[in-house]
Amino acid sequence: MAGRAFMQLSAVLAFLASFLVLFVDIEAAVTVSVGPPQTVLKGNTVVLQCTYSVTPAAQVDIITWSFTSSSESREVVTMLANTQSVFGTYEGRASITEQASLRIENVGESDEGSYRCTVKVLSQGSADTKSVDLTVLVGASAPTIVSTVNSAARAGDDLTLTCRSDGGKPLPTLTWFNGSQPLETGIGEPTTNEGARQVIRDLSLSPVTRFDDQTNFVCKADQGYPDQLEVQTAEQVLDVQYPPVASISSNPNSSVKETNTLTLTCVVQSNPDPSQIRWLKVSGDSADVLQTGLTTTYVIPKINRSQNGTYRCEASNGVIPRDREADGQATVNIDVFYAPKISSSFVQPFRVDFGSSLPAVTCEAEGNPMPNLQWVQVGTGRTFNNPLSFATMTYGEEGTFTCVAAALDFPQDTVNVTIDVKGRPDIIGDRPAAQEFMEGKVAQVVCEIQADPRPNKVEWFLLDSSDNRAIITTGGPYRIMQENLPNGMKSVLKINSMKPEHSGRYVCKATNMYGEDEQYFDVTLQAEDVVTTARGLYTDNGSDATLVIIIVVVVLLLLLLLVGIGLMLAHKRGLLPCKGEPETGKGGRDENVTNEFSIEMADKDKSPTAPLPSRVESSQYIPTPLVAASYEARLSGASFGEPRSPVGQDKPDGKKVNSPASLEPTTEEPPVQMSNCRPLSQQKPLVIRLHFPEKPPSSAVKIRMHLQDGVRVAAETTSALKIRINLQDGVRVPSETTDPDEKTLLLTSDSDSESDTDLESSPIVDYRESREQRTVDD
């Protein structure tokens, strides 16, 4: 009754609000917004969002929620003046919250439908309505799998697995998996029953194989709402019975050496396990049973060659095989290796005539694997194929031959055969053999003979121009020596002192009971003393010495070349004195230096009336062959220390000089050794300073240098009465002065200058070796 009265009051208030709107001109509006459609699992709580806004701001009077489905419509809840009224089945479950949202607890399937939110403002006579849908989910029961076979399946049978899911809303999708891999074959179309809320899907295995045994087949049911409904699964592990499938493994392997232990293992796959395993030795169509039981291994200790052959294992478990692959049998061929053994025997020795053929000598052997047979000549190491044969026998094929039978790493088996060659002598070597010897030296001609029996006679002959033979015996310039060899003899003809008349063709002739053989030796003179045998040419006691001499000469030439290169590099880097430079004593003095450096003072008209410098200074200790003097005075020596000779006292006009110039070092630095062979860039500049007692008003300074051949001088005038002089690398000063080369530098000045004048060395102008007089004016 209270709910009905509340609804009647709401209707009255709505009528009044409408009436007011007709007579009052008010611009008012209320706007409602709702959230997205909601999905909720049956039994859970859901909130349907609804918000509003009022323009201009005014108090909301009525909020209502109503429900509409395909079969019915009903009021849910109404809120008036903050008082809520809940209707029908929603009582105790529904309420308005969060402005105008609807909260429903313990949602049931009948709650699924469309909900409408209405907001009214009576004072403005405005209202607005929006709808939102609610879907209710029902979880399906766990799927089940049913097999067409009640117990274990047998390989070769057809099998169907059926997966069923009940009670789900919406109906789930069923998918089959082999473990974690989805299956694509054998899957049937799903069968659905919406009213019963049931879905079914089959998996067909036709036929079942042994590979399906213990396979885990999985059916998954997915309702499509993973956030609210979990994917449910059902599993079925197949039990497939099948007959044994066998294979054999051997240790160490199927090829085994004799006396080793062999272990054979029958590897069986079956369901159920084998009830019996038999081992058999197969021989053709028959087989001998070796072992019966459940033991999967068969051991043969110290196997021998008679146990070669085929072995078979047979396994059974009561399941009748339907194909040859699963008949429970497996075989293996065992190959027993054993050492080679020569079976041939030979009548010893084989006697063969020289020059005839040797019939084939065949060596036979047994073994596994088949041995490799080869003949080896003892002493020479030469190898021959089996059978052993020679088309023409010589004494080189005489001796012992060994037949060698080899296989794998087994010890070799051998047997020896002796071949004895009988016949005439055979002189080995080229025909004719060239012989060359140095005149005056000993010459030896060697004749090496193979024969069986040994020669009973060896003779030497010398042929004349008509090929007439003259027998040679020991005596005079000749000497004949003989030596027995294991297979013959060696005869040596020695000529004590080789001369032109000994040149010619010599013949060595050997004879035994079977015949004879002879060899020609052409003996001539040459520049070297050599000894030639029938085998070739040998140096007579000099080959080694000649080689040593050649090596020594080559080594000496290489050493001289290296020394020359070293001297050239040292000279280039200024590490050696110049060619012809005299040695100096302590401090670099050279008592024999006679080169001169002179300074002349003169007026413009060249008259020698200019004042003399009162003092001459040097910037450094100079161990070079250079001296300086003032006016016509001269000094000689190797440094600017104490001069060796006094300064000259005469002027050009014959007058005496009252105060001659003196040479004084002006630096306290230790002496600096200046190399005439070193580049100037590595030397310090030389500065010579002239001190005058008064200014020369108009004068010229004339520098005259008396230098030997090979001296290079550069000079430049940089200012009035100032000269730079450079002594370049390559200065060469002999101990004696002969034909000096005079070079003159003339400077003149029309203006006054400082009293002091510098003469300084620096790389400016290069004056090569020349006899001409060169003048530079500033």
C-alpha cells in the first residue's frame, strides 16, 4: 500500500510540474548519461552507471530505474526526496548509489535485460531518460570425455573420444588437443542443444597405433569471457596395447675382434611388457636357440671366428601382431675380425738365369678382413705387388723377398723367399761412361761388376785410333786394384799422373763360366780433377774442398757488402770523419793545418788606409781548420786559442803595426766539436766579431779566405760591415797547403756603422769548389 501511495504521489507531483511549465517561461534542462553495457556472472553484484546534470542548477526531485525484457516490464526502484522505494524481486537487492547509478546484488538469470534510468526536476518541469543493457553469464560444468572402448584399445582398432559440456550460458566452444598442440584431423563438427544448454564434439582415431599409447588427449571448453569464466578442460590418456617391436644393439659393435667380449642387447617396445625373450643363432632357414627367458642381453665372452653369423632376438607379450613391423623379432650380423695368416709355402730357393723371366710367385693368406699382400725386397726396401714376377732377371733382383700380410692393426704375418740369379757378368753403368780428369792429377776409373759366380778374370785394355786393343797391366803409370763385393767384384784402373797421352777409350772386360761383359770408358782432360766410376762422375779428393772454398768466398763477399753499407750509412749520418781528414789531438787541434782566413781593411779606392780592428772575437771553440787575422796579418792553427805563430807586424805599405789585433774566445761554454762531415743543421753557427778603436768613416772590409780544395763556403751580407759565413758539410783539409783556392767577399759602406762588425756563419749562399773570385756587395 505504501508503494502504491508513493507512486500516486509521484504522479501528482509530475502533473503539477507539467502544469507549472505551461504557465511559467523557464529555460531548464536535465541531461542523463549511462555507462556501457554490463556483463555479470550469475550470483555476483553489478553496478549500472547513471549520472546527470541540471541547467540551471536545481534540485532533482525524482530518480527512477525500470526494467524491460522481451517478456516483461517492471519498476525496479524509485528515489523521491532522498527516499528510495524498491519493487518486486529487487527488494533487498537493488539500490540507487553514486548519484543515480543502480546497484544489484546476487544477480539472477531473470535480471538480464534493458534498464532505463530517468531523472526529473519538478521545479523546472524537465526530465531525461537513458537505457543500459545487462547480460547474465552462467558457468558451464566441467567437460567430460567418453571413449567407445571401455578398456585399453588395441593397435589397429578404431577409436572415438566424445567431449561434452553442459549448463553453460553462453554455450562453450570445444577444442581437441594432443598435449598442448591443437588437433586438426579427426575432429567432428560440434552438436549443440540450446534448450538443454549442451554441446558435444567427437575425436576419431582410425586406426589407433602404438604411437598413440600414453598420449594425453585434452578437450577444452571456452565460453568466451576469460575475465569472468575460466577455460575448463578434460583429459584422457590412452592405453593402447600393441605387440613387441624389437631392435638389437651390440657392444662394442657388430664388427668385433677375435677374443674380445661381445654383448648383444634386445631393445623391446611393447604394451604390455614382454612375457618372453629368446635368442637364436640363424643359419640359413634353421636357427639354434641360444637363450630363453626375460633377459634382454646375450653375452659371448672371448668370441672366436666360428661364431661369425646372424643372431636374432624374439619377444612376445600375448598381443597378436597385425603387421610385419611389429612381429617382435630383430636380427644382427656379427663379423669377427682375426689376424692375417699366410697359408702359402715355397720351395727354397728360386734359381733363375740372368736375363730370363721369373715365373709368378703367389703369396696367399687368410684373415678377416681380407689381408693386404705385398712383397718387400730385403736390404733395398723396394716393394712389389703380389704375385711377384719379373720379365727380365738381373742381379739387382737377386736376394731375399718378404711377403707381408697386413690387416687393420693386427700383427703382420710374413714369409721369406730367396731368389738366386746365376749367369754371366754384368758391368753396371752408362755405355760408354764419360771420364774427365785434370792434368797431373791422379785418375781412377772404377769398373763395378755384378756376377754369380764372381768373374774369374777381369782385364783392362786401351783402344787406339783403329780400335785395336792394348792390354794394360800394373806397371808404369798404371795400377790395377780389385775388390770382392757381396754380389760381384770391383776393379779399379789407377793412372798415377794424368797426361794428354793417357786420354782415350779404355775397356773393362769381366769373364766367368757363363760368359763375359765389357764396358767402355772415355777418358779425357779437363780443368778439374775428377774420378769417374761406371755409375757416374766423382771429384777426386777435391769436391768437398771446392764446395768449402765457394762457401767461404760467398760469405766473405756478403760480409764486405754489409761493412760497406754500414760505412755508407755512418758517413751519411756524420758518424765518421771525412776522407783525408787528419787526426787531431786533445781539444781538436791540428798542428799541421795551414789554411788561412784573412781580413783586409781598405778605403773605397782600395787603398789600405782604414784603421785596424783592435780585437777579434770568436763565438765558440772551433776545432775546424779555420783561422782569422786582422788586416794582412795571418794566423794559422786549429782553434782560436793561442796562435801557433805571431801576428804579422807589417802593413801593406811596409809600416809597422803598433797594436795588432788579438784573437780571444768570448764564450764560457765548453769546447764544441764541429764535424766537417756533418750537416750544418747539426752544428752551431760561427760568429767572428771585429772590434775597431774608432769608426771607419768610409771604408771597405775585404775578407780573403785561403781554403783547400773540397771546402764549400756560403756568405751573405745582412747589414753594413756584417758578413755571415757558413762552412758546409764535406769540408776536407789536408795536412799540407797546395795551390789554395782564394775566394774574396768585398763589402763596402757609404754610411757610418757601428764600430763592431760581425762575421757570422750560417747556411746562406753555397760556393762550390771553384777557382773564380766571387764578390758580394752590400
